[in-house]
Amino acid sequence: MDALILLVSAAAATFMAGVIWVIQLVHYPLFALADPARFSAFHAAHSARITLIVGPAMLTEIASSGLFVFAARDELERRIAIAGLALVVVAWGTTALCSIPAHGRLAGGFDQAAHTSLVSTNVIRTVAWTAHAALKLLLVARRLGVAS
């Protein structure tokens, strides 16, 4: 069962890392190019659609990461699992404290300051989710005997 929890957690973490890189490098920068007259509708559509993608993945990631802390086979796995869970908490915290408020300001129309804040603080989430994915892939590699 611990292997299944690890695989689910690694899958969710790598999925979120991939999604956040696309958001960081492609999607959020393109907000500035959207038609100002239609930005509110564009933003509402973005918010609804991205939530369908990231909502289940984020919930799966935090739940499986928390479970894996208790399912770890040894102390090294447990420490890596705790570090990974801490990174998820950083990503969630940044989402709550930075991304959601910036999206709230953008919901009323394009706002350069809110957009700049969204893009710049999203770097924190990008680093956290990327590092979490790397840690989970390290644990998978360790279980497969290709990393010590």
C-alpha cells in the first residue's frame, strides 16, 4: 500500500509541476495580451477551467503527501516526505495568500499591478511544485533501486 501512495503522490506532484510551468511561462504572461474589453470574461473562463484541472490534482497531492509521511519505510523516506509535504504547504499558502487575491483583482478587469504580482509570486509555486516533484521522483527512484 505504501508503494501505491508513493506512486499517486509522485504522479500528482509531477502533474502539478508540469501544469505550473505552463501557467508560469505561457498562460499568465498571455493575460497581458487579452482584449481589455473582454478580459473579465476571459479571466472567468480561465478560472473555471483551470480549477477543474488543478483542484482534484491539488487535493490528491496534499492528501497523498500527508499519507506518505506515515507510510514511509524508513527515516530517510520520512524526512523527504515531510520536506515534500512542506513544499505542498508552501504552494497552497502562496495560492491562498498571493494568487487568489491577485485573481480576485483581475476578475474585475485587467490590472497591471495585479498581473505583475500574480506572475512574480507564481514563481514561488513553480519552485515549490517542481521541488516537490523532484523529491517524489527521487523516492520512486530509490524504491526502484536506481538512487541511494
